[in-house]
Amino acid sequence: MTDHLITLGIQIVPKSSSHDTYALIDRAIDIIQQSGVKYEITPFETVMEGKYEDLMMISEIAQKAVLEAGADECLVYYRIHYRKNQDVTFEEKRLNR
């Protein structure tokens, strides 16, 4: 899509009849933390900064980790901010508030 940095917000909502939801979400957060990308955890989603392809790959791995940890299914919501010829960064967003 682009070689520039983007920000991607992901919310993974696991459903399980036998596992704690927060423990399942923690598995996704573990994957994001281990990936080495810049990220911020908020009450409703985790936001990452990086290249589009990298963040989508991390997102897919995180979803699979939640299923492997015991979720029966997952609802996944994305919010992506990118520009045609310029990076989108956490710092830039903070400066423009």
C-alpha cells in the first residue's frame, strides 16, 4: 500500500465460553509488544505505528494467538490513518492537537 509510516488501531474482541476475555486480549497485546513496533494501549484499542504490511502481519498473528489461546471466535475492528506521500506518526498527531 505505502512505504510510509501509518498508524493502525486494532480492537480484538474475543468470544469464549470457557476462557477469560481479558486473558485472551492479553495474548494479542503480548504479540504486539514482542513485535518491536511502536504502540500504545488504550482502553478500547491498541494503536501501532509502522509500515502498512508489517502492521497487518502483526495484526493477523495477534488474532491467531487469541484463537490459539482459547477464543471460539473474534471480532476485529481496524482504524487506519495513512497519507499518500508522507508518514503518519504518534509524535505528529500529538503536536497537532
